[in-house]
Amino acid sequence: MAVDKLDATQMLACGFLDRVAGDPDALQTQAAELSGKLAGMAPLALFGMKKHLNRIAAGMLDAAEVAADIARADASEDLREGSQAWLEKRAPRFRGC
């Protein structure tokens, strides 16, 4: 069975990628920017998204586990911190709990 392969331009066009770095320096800059954004986000939410996206990709999604993780994030101190930071117009200080 032949497997079709898409190049970066095709992957960008179909929505699989949201950007393509033109050269190694651009890649390094974009990776640093994305890493900085991710580092400032709530760890519980990021962990849950990553975990469940991986499970979806593996065909092993457990709806009860998704619901439990959402409930955990909804009850977290990080959610309250994010809301308070938004009201105070400051950067949140997430602790992962």
C-alpha cells in the first residue's frame, strides 16, 4: 500500500500546521516564542489537553477521564488565579494546583 506524503506547504494549507519556519533562525525564534507562551499557561489545563489529544490520536479516549480532568481543572486554584489575574490586569502566577 502506497502512503502519500505531504510537504510542509501542503500541511500548512490543509490546517495540519499553523506556521512554517523558513530557516533555522526563524525556527529557533518561533520555538522560543511558543515555549514562552506555554510556560505562562496553567499547567493543569496544558497537561490535560496534551494527555487527551495524545489519547485521541491513539484511539484510546476515555470520556469519564476527560470529564474528571475538566472537573479537576475547574476546581483548581489555578483557575481562580487566572480569573483574579485577568480582573487585576496582571500576569497570572500558576502553581499547578
